[in-house]
Amino acid sequence: MAHRFRDTIPLSEQQRLVRRSIREICDNFDRAYWRDRAQEGTYPREFVDELIDNGWMAALIPEEYGGAGMETSEVVVMMEEIAANGGGFSAAQAVHGGIYNTVPLVEYGSEELKSELLPKVADGEASIQAFGLTEPNAGSDSTSIETRAEKDGDEYVVNGQKIWTSRVDQSDYLVLVARTTPKSEVEKSTRGISMFLVDLDDALAQGALEMEEISKSVSEFVHSYELWFEDLRVPEEYLIGEEGEGFYQVLDGLNEERLVIAAECVGLGELAVERGVEYANEREVFGRPVGKNQSIQHPLADAHARVQAAKQMTYDAADATGGSSEEIGARANMSKYLAAEACFEAADAAVQTHGGFGVATEYDVERYFREARLTRLVPITQQLALNYIGENVLGLPRSY
């Protein structure tokens, strides 16, 4: 693979080590592997197991619990490389939750809970791949979630519904966000929300959880589910952090995670450019490579420039995560916005370069295009990113 297209930013020694190590793992999984996973709709278990065996799924778990204790500046390299080395955005999403869903536990979990669970996650004995926040009647307005968790003795009883909860089928535990105080009874809508750790096997054994897979046309091997909870009993020791403060706990690591999403978009954009350039050099029409035509050259060159610009901003932002939350938030939202736009343009250029073969599954770029379109929607829409920039960076009136 043409790494020269993307080795454009000076890295620290630790970042270079991450890049080299991840590339070595990714080299064992070629394009056909990812194409087959997408066509069959099967989770990339072999790839994930190799990451687990090499300690990468414990990237954000502190060393004292058996993890790698990595920083955001290193995780952006890891996730960019996973996306750029053939797997695309979906490959990164297949492992993203398993890495980032440990953060609330690390930051807010009790010492007993951390000591019990984090070493198991680090060793691959347990996984926390699923995060339950989105609901049919709430969407991006997370303060309007209706799932309730009511205290009953030394347990909480959960009732409600979640949607677009991914990787439940690959997870032992679910991080669940629920209201412990109704929205109508709190002074601020952001209060009264709490986070819980749910043992999925226990929930199913109780008969308190029903789940149904959502059929979708992108990220086929990362399955998403609609969940229904009916009188699910969660031990009080599985409350993460302080009751009623869950919304702020969710927000705490959100900006750094958004930077990693931006890096995944960058990786997808780099992958699309590389495939477009490869085809443009090989395909001959009218006795000459199609890449000799400026109508092919210019879109690819423009996409490359945009992807690398987004990459520079993302990496600069990751290096500056020690600043204020306002500064981190501004950089994170701008990085995500620019990276999603850039990878979409790159995927579009790759499809156009391939002509009719751009929609043939054997060339993969049609999958990259579908994934790039998805990045404009998740984890937040482009419009919400612009809302944040408009209000918090430009000082414009709140629009929603």
C-alpha cells in the first residue's frame, strides 16, 4: 500500500511505534478479508482477536489495571491506521467501542468495579463494546431520553428503549445511560441522568432485555440493535460515578473521542485516495492511463489536499488535549467536520475515477463511499458540529 501518500506529518517516537505495530497487524488482513466481512455481514473476529492479543484493545486502560495507558495523541494514530490499511471506517468502528467504552469506568467507576473488570477487559476475557444512549424519541437531544432507572433497595430497576446500539452481539457489558430523575423534575435538563454498567448475560437471563438487529446498508459487519428493557435489575454497585451526573460524565471524554473519530475519517479518506490513484495509474482508455487526464487528476489531488489538511488539524488538536475544555471542544468539532467532509470528497473522487467499476463490489470504493456518507451523520451530524462552532467559537446566538 502506498504509505507515502499519508506519511506526511512528523510523529513522536511513541506515535511511530504505534503506526508501525498497527501496520504489521493490518498487513495480515488484505482487501479481500474486509470485502468478505462486508458481504457476509460477519464481525471481523480474527482481526479483533489479534488486536486483543497484542494489547491494543486495552489502549486507554491504565497500566495498573493491565492496560497500555495510551494518550489521545497515540490513539488517533492507531485508529487512522486501522481505517487506512484497507478496513475503512467500519473496521475502526468494529473496535472503537471496545476501546472507548472503558473510559467512563476508568474515570468514574468505583475502585472495586475497576479492579474487578478492567483487568479482564485488558486480557480479553471480557468486553465492553456497547454503549446505550440514543433513543427513538430523543436522537441528538440526549437530555430527552426516557429510559428510567428507579432505585429499589440495593438495586436499580430499568425500563425503556434504546436504538442504534452497536456491537451488542460482541459485548459482555453495556454502558447504559438512563434517567434517574424525570426531566420535568430537575432544574436543568442535563441533571438527573446516570450511567450504569449492565451485564448482558444477566439481563437476558432475567428475561428483562429484548433486542432486534437493525438492517442497514453500511458497516455491514458492525451490527446495530434496538433494545427494550423491562424491569431490568441492576446492582447499585454497577452505577458508574455519581447518580444524576451521568450527562456530564458522558461529555467529559466526548471531545477526545471525537478527535479519534476524525482520525478514522482521515484514514478512510487516505484509503480512498490511494485506491483512486492506483486505479488511475493502471486503467488505460484511448491508449493512455486515465490518470493522465486532469479531469481525473484534479479531483484526486484536491481530495488528497483536503484529507491531509484535516489530518494536520486532527493531530494538532490531539497534541493539545491538555488545554481548556472550550479549546478542546472547538478543535474537536472542527476536526470532525473537516475530516468527514474530506473523506466524503475522497471517496466520491475514487468512485468517479473507477467509472462503472466504481459501483462494483470487487473494487471496494463503493463501500468506502457508503462509509464516508455515514461519517457525516455519526457520532454527530455535520450540522451539530457547525452549531457548536457557531455558538462556542464565533459567539453567535444558540440556534437550538
